[in-house]
Amino acid sequence: MWQTILALIAKDILIFRRDRTALALTFLLPLALGSVFGTAMSGIMGGGSDSAPLRVGLAVEDRDRTGASRALVAALSAANGLDVDVVDDAERRVESGKRACAILIPEGYEAGLAAGRTPELVLLRDPAQAISQQVVLFQLAPVLLQQRIATEGPGLFDRALELLDFPAAGRPGASAVLRASFDDIQTLLLETPAASAAEAAPTASAFDPLADLPGFLGLDVRDAAGNREDGPPRSAGAAHAFSAMAVMMLLFTVVGAGGTLLQERNEGTLTRLQLTPAAGNAVLLGKLGSVGLIALLQLVVLFAFAGLVYGVPVLADPLPLAVVSCTWVLLAVDIGLFLAVVCRSQKQLEGLSTLIILVMSALGGAWFPREITPEWFRAVGSFLPVAWAMDAFHGIFWYGKGLLPTDTRDGIGREVLQMAGLAAVLLVLSVRIFARRYGERAR
Amino acid sequence: MEVPPETALAIRVVGLEKRYGERVALAGVDLRVQKGEALGLLGPNGAGKTTTLRVLSTLVGRDAGEVSVLGLDPERDGAQLRARLGVVPQEIALYGPLTARENLRFFGRAHGLAGARLTERVDWALEAASLVDRSGDAVQGFSGGMKRRLNLVASLLHGPEVVFLDEPTAGVDPQSRNHLFEMIEGLCKAGLTLIYTTHQMGEVERLCNRIAVMDQGRIAAVGTLAELAALPAVRGNAGARLELVGGRDPAEAANLLRGAGFDVELHTRPHDLESIFLVLTGRALRDESETDG
């Protein structure tokens, strides 16, 4: 019996060694995905003592244009994890998803400070980019805290103890300690470097940084994206999740369906089709049509479910959604057909497509928001069709974008053109490769 | 051998050459097939049978030579030729999840049939394949013989004038094979031109008027069975049978054996096609891929 068992083990390992697809899926895919995830998560989870903290873009609109407001802008610009843009349309940038947050410095800012009033700053935020907001808040904290200390003095600590749910009976004593140490605390604050989001993660206290910190810092927080006054309330999570499913699962569907081309070759039906009078491109285009219809149906079912169950506004503006859906289906089908005509066997197609789809989905933001990833990671992702499709679908579902930009909102026309352009290129390549590989056809 | 007049030819091939990279698949094939003729195309694996049929049926181009099928050039007049050509592939080239009728309707439509004509041809095909009762069943549940019969009629829906049959009876039971033979004989009687490739010599003997033997990318010999048997190389090789009794003339060997006291009876029988084939192509194994050759 042992001889049989050992022979079976040896045989299976031999077959496994000769199966390049199995080798790639077993060893390369985990390495590739581990690298992608590791790199992506290092932005928010820390990557060691020498790793750079996640940098987040912050739009700042200075309506006061005074020395004090300019000093604030300079202080924000000096913060370690912020990329500050001084703009005139902060709200639009947040509304379009270009920035997770924006600070609006209102007119009278300097005058208020001079009068000893708490500065009134507006924090415009995109609820869909919560992680970036967290980073922004922790970067803002030292800057704004210094301002409040300067204007309110030690009395600020009474409010801090209240926010931290310090036991009421002990507050007077604690406040006295804090007041006594005021100079030390101020020094400490000034000397403390900006903390990364991970380092400043909330503790088990009742203090909720996202909810409480803005008020403590004197920020008036307003949602500038997602929930429009003229539309129903939206869920950022559902908008992202269903955009991601529309992108990633569609790729798996079309690659599987495109693989039937290889199946037809193996079973001989492709040859039979090539022997019909209208053979040639008709075979490939027919396959494109059938796979495209299946893919489109998948999107219809997915979006109907998202709208009915999760309230994703799929019918708020049907035209852009229809255009993006059709364009993405065309591109996805072309990707599937391209892989099918390039690969020489179904096993090869399965291995290659799994690797490509998973990595491309991760880099393109279908698995996790790209906002949490390092800058270079986002830059790479922006060249991928998954990112274009994600931006387009998410732009419709969350930001309410149309095809063309308006006075208040960006459009998704660029993403649609990018997808259509790549679809055209892949279609031409697929037709040529198909003709060369499957026919060496007679004219 | 009698050379048919050019006007009576369904297929005319002169000096056909085809290379795949460095490998020569066809090294100057010359072949003429008359209209209404059933030609058996024989050859060991890698001889060039499949490549020849692929060139004739427009699937691949040629590197040199002249090819004409029904007066059309497969490279130049591909679509026109495919409309008049039927190819029965060696594989069961059918869609398993579809029923027999759905398969036939699909392939009929792919050949441009529609409406009443399509229905008429599908009904004819089901009748011819004796699959009327099973027309609504998925093909994946069919026996090998049923699939073969459907595979054959699926290539005849559009009424081709020339039909290439590539081992159409592979892996079927004797009854199904006989049914297929009868169907193919019906095609011959209907005046279709057939090229039939197989490794079963008996099938060619039964179905074909003439036989072409291919080897190493060339036609080694063409003729009727009697003509092939009368070829000097074949006839002279009859002595090879003496290898069984000493490598000399059987009668002489028999006499020698008798003289030595053996009781010997000498039986002679005419060449069968298989022995002719082996004489012409040799006995060495050919393990090249058929699709490559």
C-alpha cells in the first residue's frame, strides 16, 4: 500500500511541476497579492520606522487673505502628512472627490483672532473618504490647537477633560494639574512632531476623534459630497462596494465567457464556424456580442439589487450610468477576448486572468479605496482600466457626476473616453491575433 | 492511369506546397478529383492529409502551387467556396448542452439558411441521421454513434457539392458505422464529390472509387484498388511475403520445403488495401501530430 501511496504522491507532484498555471497560481499569485496589499496598507498601518506616513491632499480656500490666514496656510503646509493646495473652489474639489477635505478660512478670521474669539474655520469633507479625513484631522490638531491655546489659554483644558469623559468629581483636580503644567504642555505640543494616523489611533476612551475633535478644534464640519439636498441619502460604503463589484466581477465573467473561444477551438466547433461563408471576424464579433450581453445583464441585475436593497441611486441620472455601463462592458469584453486569443489553453487563461484581474482590481481601487494607498501606488493605479471604471461608477453613485462637467461638478467624460479608447485598441489587437492564430485564414 | 479532362474536375491541385516554419508539410502535391468521384485519401500520421484538406477548405493558405475547388481558388474565393463545401471534422464538433435540433438550426443559420428552407433542411438532416425521436435531447447525452451521425449531417445542411470527410466513423459501433456508410453512399449516389480520409482501409475499399496514398507531403500513388495493386512497386513487393517462408518465391520455397519432407500447401490471395498501403508507405511508426501534417 505504501508503495502505491508514494507513487501517487510522486506522480501528482510531477504533474504539478509541469503545470505552469498551477505553479503560477500557487506561488506567484500570493506573492503578487501580498505585495499589493502590503504596499497599499503600509499607508495607513505603518511600514516601519523609516517609512513615510500617508500623505493626504487638503484644499485650503483663504477668503480672509490676511496675515493671520496666510500664517495658518503656511502652518498647514508645513504639516508632515498634508499636501496643501490653496484654491478658490474648495467645495467643488471635495464635491467631485478630488479632495477628501478642504479648509475654508472665512472672511474676518484675523479680526476674530484679534478680538480673542475662537477662530471659525469650516471643514468641508467627503464622507466617502473617512480615512483621509482622520489623517487630516490629526494633522490639523497640533496646528489648530496652538491657535486655540493662544486665544483661549489654559481654560481650554476644562473642555478637553469634558470631551475625554474624565470623571466629573476629579475634574477640578485634574484641571488644576493641567493648569499648573500649562507651560510644559504647550512646550510639549510645539515640540511633538506630526503624528501619523496609525500612531494617533483612538484609545478605548469615549473620545471619538472624528466626531469630537473637529468641535474641539473649532471646526465647523460640513458634508460637501455624497448626500445632495435634492436627492435621497446615500451610503458611501454601498456606492463603493457596488462600483467595485460591477468592475471586478464583470471581468471574471467576461474572461470566463471569452474562454469559451478556447473551448470551441478544442472541441472543433470553432473550425466548423470558420468553414461558414461569413467566417473570420464574424466569429470573434459574435463572441463579443454574446459575452457583452451576458455582462450587461449582470450589471443590470447588480444595479437593480443595489438600488432596491441598498438605496444606491442607480436611476438618479440614467444616461451617464448607461453610457459608463456599456463602455465598461465593451472594454471588459475586449480584455476578456484579448486574453482568450493570447492564451494557448484554458488553463493558461485561468491562471493569467486570475493574476491580472486580482492585481488590477487591487491597484485600481476595487478592493479598497485608493485614498488609503501611497501616492506612487495611486499613480500606478490611475493608468489601469479598473481605476477608470471605478472612478466613473463611483462618480455617478456617490458624487452624482454626469458625463460632462457642470459649473459645480466634474464629469466622467474623460474616464469614458479612456475606456472607449482602450477598448478600441484591444479589439483591433484581438482581431489581428485571432486571424493569425486561429486561421492563417484565406482571404 | 486515365487523366480526367479539366472540365470534369471538381478539385485540381498542382505542385501544392506548405511549410510551417522550417517544417515542410506539403512538398508538391498533385491531385485531380473528378466531379461525383469519391476519393479515399490515405497516409500515415504526418503525411500531409490534414494540411491538404485545410488548404482545400480555405482554412490555411498555401506557399506555392495551384489549387482549384469547383473552379474557385480557396485563397481568393474563400466565402464563395465555403458556401459550396462541406467538411465533416474528425472531432465531434457540436454543442453538447444544445439539443440536436438546436445544433442543426445554429449551423444552418451560420451557413445562411433561414425560414422554411432552414426548417426543411434541419428536418431532412434529423431524418437522415435517424435522430428524429431524439431531436429535442441535449447532444451531450447522445451515444458516440448518434453524435457521429449528427456530426455528419451538420456539415451537409447547406447542400454542399464537395464534401471532405475526416475519419467520420472514428470510435463508433459497427451498426452506427454501417449507418454512416449508407449515408455516405447516399451522398455518392447523389453525385457529390467526396474526399474521405481514414486509417480504416476497409472503409475506403467500400466507399471510394479511387484512392490517393500520401506520404511525406506528396501523393505517393493514385488509382483504383486494382490499379494500385498492379503498381510495379506493389507487385514486385509481393515477394516480400516470402519473408514468412524464407524470403524467396513462395512456390519455390514451398517446393524446397516439400523436398525436405514437409507437407506444405501454398495459398495465395490478392493484395488487400492495407498491404498495398504498407508497401507504399513502409511499416515504420509515424507519431507526428496529425494536425501538424
